[in-house]
Amino acid sequence: MVYCPECETDLDIDEDEVDEGAVVSCPECGADFEVITVNPVELKKVGEDEVEEDEDEEDDREKPKPYALIFGTVWDPDGHPLYGVKVKIRRADEKRAHWELYSNHTGEFAQRLPVGKADYIVWADVKGYKLPSGRQLKPGPEVTVHIDDDERSDIGLHLDW
Ligand SMILES: [Zn+2]
């Protein structure tokens, strides 16, 4: 019995009648195999060694777009990370928040930004934010982040009572 190297289906080949160089197709997965040797039958997937690494092709492959990253943590005044706080980011030369996101369960947030020299202002919007204790938080000082190129900048947003 000769089995498909791809899917293990019985290819139903008569080992005494098959010739070297013959091409057999698997009825199950559709792969084509060339008979390399007989007795025992050895199969090689057709076209496998035609797949050569083409250097041009590699250059054409899409590269991940570069970006800058602000990675931050929101802290309460006692130094605990805070979940679910709305974080806003704007370019220093613009008035409105351009990005808005929320801190995750470990108080962290990450925002991708375009590559290039720019200053960004990051602040917490605690309007409507409720602590389980009922205490009201105040937004802490805004944080200015300077980005030069495509680097990652780590910051902390410290809230006040
Ligand atoms: Zn198969």
C-alpha cells in the first residue's frame, strides 16, 4: 500500500506497475506526487523544489509599518494601577484629543502614533469615573511626551484625590 505523504490516504497504487517518474494524484487532498523510486515506492511532491527563494519577492513582501508608541500606566494617588480610566492624547500643537483609550486591568494603555518628531500631551479624563470606594479622583498633571522618530515612550499618569 502506498499512502499519500500529505494526508495518509491510500493512493491505491499498484507497486508493480507504477513507473519511475510517473505522477500520481491523491484523490483525497489533490496533491500531486512524482514517483522517485519503485520497490519500494517513494513519492515526492510535484513542484516542491521549484519553489525557490526569490530575493526580489522578499523585498516586495510588505513590511510592518513603523510607528511610535506611548506606553503608560494610570496610577491612583496611593500607587495602585487603575483599570478603566479614560486616557486622552493630543498633539501639543492641537487643541482636541486625537486619541482616546482606556487603561486595562493592569492600569496600562498603549497608543500607536505616527512616526516623526512631535510632542504629545497625555491626560486622564476621570469625569464619571467611579472607584468602588466611592472616593472621587481628580486628574493628575498632564504628561508631555516627546517623540523623535519611531521609539516607544513609557510614562505614568498619576491621579490625585
Ligand atoms: Zn492526500
